[in-house]
Amino acid sequence: MRKIFLLAAAVLIVFTACNEENKDAKLSEKGELLSSVVWKYDTNASIKGTTDAIEDTTGISADIELKDDVKAIGDFFTGTLQFGVDSNDPTKLSYERKYGKGIFSVNVLGWWEFNEDETAIIMTEWDDVNKTTLDPEKKKIVKLTKDQLILEDSKGVEHFYIPQ
């Protein structure tokens, strides 16, 4: 009887361990591409996308490009975005958004997932002050290649990212 009990306990432990492994977050090919690099906000491309949209709707054109010192300042304060499997809980997908550099940087953490057909990312930010999550934000994936990520927010504004 004792041998049967030990055998049953061993089977239960192995079965439980196998189930724990299967709960780890799995990335699709698109998820692997998204999390393969740290994405840096492309200020000039985002400005151009905005001015092009204004021109399309109003007929007013603007050719704005940050250069030299102004571009350096803009690049200093723009952020990066990194997607991946959460290092503390491998059953979740997490992201880190960083604004600024060095001691002047601010990190924002959260969780993400694709929508059903992987045409959008649903991002849920963690509010560290109130120890709760904020309302999820759905960002449409306009373009995702190894060289560029374009996300469209709920207001229709496109945000351009390039590998860091």
C-alpha cells in the first residue's frame, strides 16, 4: 500500500511540474519579433507622421524636423519600449517603457498581450504609486518589421519606433 501511495505521489508531482511548465507565456513569431529588440521612439518620424496627417485633413503642409542640439535634446527625453516575457512571472508578458536617460530616466512597467488576430497590442500599465493597474490601452500595429515598429493609439496618432 505504501508503494502505491509513493508512486501516486510521484506521478502527481511530475504531473504538476509539467503543468507548471506549460503555463509559461509563449510568444508567436510576431511576438518574438516584437520582443527581439529594444524599440526607441523615433521623434522625427513621429513628427512627420503627424504633419502628414494634418496636411491630409487640412491641406496645410509643414516640414518640421528636429536637428542638431534640438534633436539631441529631443532624443534625450524620448523613450524606449521593450516587450518580453516577465522575468518575475514567466506566465505573463510584460513591457518596460523608459523615458529619459541615466539618473533623469523614468521607468513605466506593465503587461501586454496581443488581441485575437495579433493586429493590436493591449497594454496594461502598472501604477506603482497606487499599487494597481491602469485601464488597458489598445494600440493597433500599423507596421512591424525588424527595422521599424509603428503603433497607432486610440486617438489615431501613429508612434514610430526603431531598434535602439
